[in-house]
Amino acid sequence: MSGTDHAQATDWSGPQPSFILVEPQMGENIGAAARAMYNFGLEWMRIVNPRDGWPNQKATTMASGAARVLDQVRLTQTTAEACDDLHYVFATTARSRDLTKPVMTPERAMMHARALIAEGKKVGVLFGPERAGLANDDVVRANALISVPVNPAFASLNLAQCVLLLAYEWCRKDADLPPEAMALAGTDFATVIEVEKLSERLEKRLRDRRFFWPEDKAESMRLNLRNLFSRMALTGADVRTLHGVFRALVKRAEDD
């Protein structure tokens, strides 16, 4: 999706988890991960022993506007170094590890991360290399695992996809957005009286055309029409358009 508006820029650089890429193999994937992080206001990336070295021009190119993340990267040679100042570490994994650890969904993990960070703790999330994921030597350093409910026949997520998923779950707790909203294009919802007048006009025209028949069903037919309009969440523009439609239909009928 596109739609970047630099006028909406804000400082999201408050306390947040560090995303740790362990031995990433391709600069493009590092750049894509940086872009995914910055999409959701995350800036703290750590990289452990990248296969193609660092800095990496392919990563910079792929980041496309998220260079701020790459400019602040902390580079280490080992996972232990990358985690040395953290109080709590999550490890992302797509397979069972035969290790006794809490296993959380991305949503629950980021909720727990938020609570820990609010207490002043430093939190990190480990992401494994593209080919095989995290080694057990890395996973054992984690306090908890993050597992995504994916297709068991094709469970491997691209590095940037996994980063995007976790970044989204982190961000949406701050966004405070309703699950659903109506995008109103330069208008507003119609008032009750506007819908009432529309219904009255339609009913009058229909009575003139003897629509409400047989007589014993006329009232239920009228109520169904009223209910149809109230269920549609009409806007003011909708009401004006329907008035125009009814007017045109009446004129056409009179001309005929």
C-alpha cells in the first residue's frame, strides 16, 4: 500500500522493543525488514553477523525511506552480545523446539512486551536467518517463544514478513483504532429527520401507485421499507441522490 504523507510525521521513538536479525543472509531482506519496522514506528534494529557484511548497499536501497532505522543499527558478532543489555527476549520460530518455554501468539507477545517496557525493562525479539531460522543455541537465550498460526505444510515466513507481523502487533496497541469505521467522502451521515422525510416521500408515491396491497399486509410492507432505510446508514449525499432518483422516476412516469 502507498500513501505516505510526510506532513503526518511524528516522533515514535519512545520506549520500544529491539528487533534483532540473527545472521541475515541478504541485504535486501534487511532493508525490507527495516522498512516494515518503520512502517509501524519501530526504529531499534540490531544485526548479528550478517552474511554479506555491513554496511550493505542493497539493504539501504531496499529500505526506501526507512534509512533512519539502518542508520541506528547496532552490529554484533554474536547473539549473546546483541542481547547483553536486555531483560526479556522473545524468539520467533515456526517449529517445535522441544524446549520448555512459554509460547505466545504475536498479539500476546507484544502485549507482554508493552507491559515489560512500561516497567522500564528492555525487550528484544530474535528473528532467524532466512534459510533455516534460529538455531537452538539462540532460542535457548529467549525467555519466551513467538509462534504464528500458519499453514503447517508451508510454515516458513520471509524475514521481512515476520518482522512486519510483529511490528504491526506492537503498533496497533498504540493506534487505538476501532475495528471498523466508515470513511465519509466529504459528507456526513443523514439525520433522522432527513431519512424520515425521504421515507414519507417514497411512501406517498407508492400509495399513489397502489403499491401497498393487499390491505392486510400494507403496514408490514411500510415498516419493511422504513427498516431498509434505517439499516443502510445513509449519508446526506445519499438522501439527496435518492430524492433526485424518485423525482426523475415520477417525471418519467408522468411523461409516459
